[in-house]
Amino acid sequence: MRRGPSLPWPDARARARAAGRPLPAVSRTLHHARDHVLARPLTALTDLPPFDTSAMDGWAVAGPGPWRVRGRLLAGDDSDAVGTLADGDAVEIATGARLPRGATGVLRGERSKLDERLLFGDVQQGGDVRAQGQECRSGDELLPAGTAVTPGVAGLAAAAGYDELIVVDRPRVEVLVLGDELLESGPPRDGRVRDALGPLLTPWLRELGSDVRRVRRVGDDLPALRQAVEASRADVVITTGGTAGGPVDHVHPLLRELRAELLVDGVAVRPGHPMALAHLPGPRPGAGRFLVALPGNPLAAVSGMLTLAVPLLRRLSGRPASRSRRVRVAAAVTGHPYDTRLVPLAGDTPLHFSGPAMLRGFAVADGMAVVPPGGLRAGDRAEVLRVPR
């Protein structure tokens, strides 16, 4: 497998998104559809409200007053039990109860006076009534395909009559943290350092709608790495470290052994340029699977996530491409002579501690500024990529 020239940063992101396609649609209960996106539009199965209901506690009245009170309706009661109201009739009613036939409005309790079962008050025609179909009609499209299932979406779906939703399946992801020098606990010692990427990547991947199957460490050993990748049933295997050309950098030798299709082999971005994206035969029919190789330096791995993993995973999970924002930077940012730089940003302020191995700036950032070759002057507008908070 020959190493090609590094791709320009925008082209690498576009190629990562184009490499994937949404995973198959599956049915999930409303309680289990969270972190998925709709595979098809959500259409109303009923009018909302499904019938005329009272918007207030008070009295359902017919015609002009005064009215004779002849019954009571609570939410969930069968309004047919009180029959059809004639002009001059009233029924005590609770918020959310179905209006009886013949009712012309609702008189609020605080605006009424009851004297010997004779009710007095002022009410407008149709006042304080939630009319049938006020929110939507049966068959209306409520939300388009690609909408993330939030608690609000699940609630709307339930109100519209759904017990299950047809959603895009979540991509299964496994993270392989490579390196003999990494510790899983405690402070750095004896020439070894803590693994920062396992704790960083896991919540980020879940936020992206991924089903993170496991995060495991693999030593600097090619046979062990090959065994781990071949044994994985994930749709996307993410490796950290081992992407350069050193004596224990085994990612490219692995891809050669597996005869992988190398889609991206290096990106003209700093930090993070020795990243890679490859396509492997996959466990799901017709889907294939991917290996995203991130550099081992923490901020370089963040760049790799934003460049390759985020576009790919959003595509596989059926999400639209992520939206960036543009801000005028408050201070000048030094650029690389010919590569794009990604620099942590808080609001409009570029942050220090932006070296490949540093996370101090990223920890308080709300975005990564895209700095073109040559840099930015104070007041220049910059594209800003969203990062998890």
C-alpha cells in the first residue's frame, strides 16, 4: 500500500462523509429511540388535539347565559354521558376534558358566579377551547427524516399516537487505544503517561449517536492489533496512535496486511496530519466497516475526530452534516505555512496550550477555529467547529 500525498483538510472531511451511507432502518420503542434519528418523516396518526377540549377549569356552556348547571366532566370522562347541551345549559369541566356536544365556549371558574345552580358570567364564543386539529391534522408531517430523537420528539410522537419509531440504527464503535507507554490509572510515572483519549472519546462518540461497544488497550504489537481489529464486530473501529512511520507504528502495516481500501492517508492539518481512514469488509450485509486511525497525541486526535470520525459517524447514523459557525477572532492566530490549523477557541478568543499533546486549552473551548495557511489577524472571520461540552 503506497502512501499518497496528504489531502487538503476540506477534501478529507468531504471524503469521510461520502465514504459512508446511513445504516439500516430499525424499529425502536419510544423509550429506546433516544440517540437515534428518524429514518422516515414523522406523520401524525391523529388530529392534535384529537377532539375539542377545555383549556381551563370552569364551565362548558351553550349559548348566552345565565346557564343551568347539569353535570360535571373530568379529563378522561366520556362527554356523551352528559348528552348534548342546549342553549342555557352548562356543565362543570376540568382542564383537558372533552367538550360535550353543543358547547359554545368555556367560562373560567374565576370569572363565574353560581347562585342556586344558576351560573352567571361573560364568555366569548369558542373561548378557552382547544379546538380539534389546532396543532396538526392526521397525516400532517410533523418532523422530517434525519431529525434527532430528543425527549421532546419522543413526547410529540407519543401524543401523535406512536408506540415505536422507525429510526436509523446506531453505528457500533470500538476504540482501540494503542501504546505500551499508556497507564489506565494514577499520575504519569516511570516514563509512562496516562491514557487521555479513552475518557475523552467515549462520551463524545455517544453524543454523536454511536453505540460504543468497548474501549480497550492494545500494546505495540502488530499481531495483537490485527487480532483485535479482525475480532471486532463494530461498524467503525477507531484506533489512537501508531499512525506515523516509527518502529512501533503498526497501523499502516496492518492495513496492508488486511488489504484495506485506504480512503484518506494523511491530511494537511495541524495538529493531526498523520491520520487515516480505511474501508474494511464488514459484518453487516452491504454496509462494510471502517477504520479511523487517529494520532496518539490528544489534541491531534481531536483534529482527527473532527476531520474524519465526526463526518463519517454522522453519515452512518443518518444525521445531517454538522454545522459550523463563523466568528471574528479577538486576537491574531499564527498559521502554518501551507496546512490548515485547528485551534481551540472560547467565544471569540483563541486559547493557548494548543500544541498536539495539550488538552488544557481544549478543556475550556467551545469550538475549534479553522485557521487557513498564513494565519488570521484580529477581527478576521473564522469558521468554528463545534466540540462537545
